[in-house]
Amino acid sequence: MITDLTRQRFDELATLVRRKSSRGRWLILTHDNPDPDSIAAAAALSKLLRKSFRRRVTIAYGGIIGRAENQEMVKVLGIRLSHVRHLNWKHYKHFALVDTQPGTGNNQLPDRLKAEIVFDHHFPRRATHQVPFTDIRTEYGATATIMAEYLLISGLEITKKNATALVYAIRSETQDFAREFTGTDKAVYDALHPLADIRALARIQNPPLPLTYYRNLHDALDSLETVGTLVVSHLGEVDQPDIVPEIADLLLRMKGKTWSLCSGYFGDRLYLSIRTTNSRADAGRLIRRLIGRRGKGGGHGTMAGGWMTSGDPNSTQPETLPRQVATRLAKMLKKNPDKLAPLRLEDIPK
């Protein structure tokens, strides 16, 4: 389960950390609006730095923890996270990025500060090559898998809370091993699952849902459009960006569809999520082409996300931009955008 590569990388990480003054505080940053993979991986790295190397560590994030399951995960497992708005950057000497990279536009590390550690499972960005230590495994289904291997090598005790966080992260990121995972992801999951708190997992997976979730679901169903195997939905203004990928995942389960696109406005940004069942696709490349220079985006073969600046949300542009994006994606997928038509639920036979 633990590869020779991981053992080598662990030794390299240990060498780097030990060369740094023990008095310098570390700041671990997740990507904005962190998901379970980012949260669990950051918590694992924090434990490694604190317990193996006796370093002082803070985990921080930008945006919001919006999805009910993610809020429940943090609450039930007692994971300590700080919002970047509460940070005094001068208190930190060293910086690590988890499930994100420099230059992606989805983390809050200021340009004047440089990351010394990056763990991720997305394709490496140009700026990442300048980071002293990186462990990026694009073939893995979750960054949490990488960090779990490091914990296992370290010899540290993996508590119930540690195991529960990592198990849920791997399960969530791979959608119960329905998309993009390796034998290592499954082996790590199987090794940690007996250590996890099953009741805590049940609470995390079945949290109380706010009324806004049902409003967003109504908006998603009310705005459905489809052409061929592509289904599209625009949510309008949302109260948290996490609902966009959540709806994209749901839409992909529609019978006869192999691509889904969901969009929604949060502030002055249009958030986008693409999903596909085509294992040979490159959703990350598609979303970067869609967004161009108007924002940031990235992802894997079957899933991708990002955002575009929309200017004044009170102008007429926000109404047309989601349509433009949907039309462009249809063209990229070699579907006739003129045939992108509403899917009315009342027209579906009972």
C-alpha cells in the first residue's frame, strides 16, 4: 500500500522541515470554499508537522464552508480551521498549500509570499515547479490518500477522528469509488475504515439541510436545458458556491446524459462546474478554454470547476453569460447549440 516513492518523499519532506527554524510558525492553506478532501488532507499535514516535527501550525481557508456535509464534518470531528480574514500574516514564517497550487486563483496565499510545500492531485501549474517541496499525484483520486500514506509512514497514532476525516474525504472525492481512483486510494480507504467512527460518518453524510438547499434544487430543475447527452442548469444567485458542483454531480446521474454543466452567481463571480462520465475526457482543459482570461479554472478528466468575473451583477450581462458558456460548451462537445432546449418537468410522462 505504501510505495517506495512515498517513503522517499517523506524523507525529503522531513529534511526540508528540519532545516527550518522550529520557532517559525507554519500556515497551511486549503483551496477556497474547502471540500472534505482539502480539509482532511490539511488536517493530516497539520498533525504531521505538529507531532512528528514539533512545529506550530494553523490551517486556514478563504471563501466559506458552505455545504452542509462539510460543515458537519468540521463540527463533528473538531477540525480547527481559521478564516484568512482573521489572520495576521506577519505571524507566519512558512506556508504550505494542500489540494491547491500557486497561481490557480483558488487560494488566498498572497503573491508576495511563497509556498514551501504543496500537496495536490491536480495537474501541476507552472508556478508549482518553483516550490521547494511538492508531491503531486494526478493519478490519485484524492489528496487525502497522499496525506494518509504520510501519516502511516510517520508511525503516529491515527485516531478515530483522523481516520474518519480521511475515509470520508476519499469516499467523497471519488464518489464512493465511482470516478477517478486508483488501487492505492482503495487500499488506503480499506486500511483506515476499520479505525473510523461509523456513527460520526453517518452524521456527516446525513446532516440537516437548510431551506436554501431546496430553493437551489428548485432553481436547478426549473432551468434545465439539454441537447443530446449534455444537460445544463443555471442557479442564478446562490448563497454559497459549493451548491454548484453539488448540482452538477446530481445532473450527471440523469439517464441518457454523459455531460453536465451547472453555473451560479456568488458575488461578482459566475461559478462553473463540469462533470462527465467519459473516462477519456479532459474536463479540466474544457473549463479552462471556457473561462479563458476572465477567471480561473481546473480539474481532472471527468470533473472540473472554476469561476469567471461577471462585472456588475445588476447589469444585463449576468443573464447572458451563463447562456454564452452553455452554448460554447455545446460547441466544444460537437453538439448543435441551436438545439439546446428547456427540459420541462411537466412534459415528462408520469
